[in-house]
Amino acid sequence: MTGLIDGENPITYVLVAVIYTGQQVIDGIFVQDNVSNLTHIMGGIVGSSLGYTLSKYKF
């Protein structure tokens, strides 16, 4: 979020979001363990959305 310039998303943010989400989806499908991958995916989505929304305000 610190790399936002004039409200545009930097390509590194998009790449990290896609790679992270893709990795969690693959783990959720193929890896059988006691970790809730859906929770990790939702945490990434909520955290990214919240960070993007709050980056518009100066504290």
C-alpha cells in the first residue's frame, strides 16, 4: 500500500495478491492438513481491501 501513486495500484501489489491467492487455493484443494486455507484467503482479501481503503486517509 505504500507504493500507491495517484490512486493507481502498483504491479507488484497485483502480482503478490494473485500469487498468494493462487497458492492458498492450490493448498486448499491438494493439501490435506488441519489448516483452514479459506480463512487465509479471506484474511488476504479483507486485509488488502482494508489497507487499500484506509490508504486514502491520512492519519
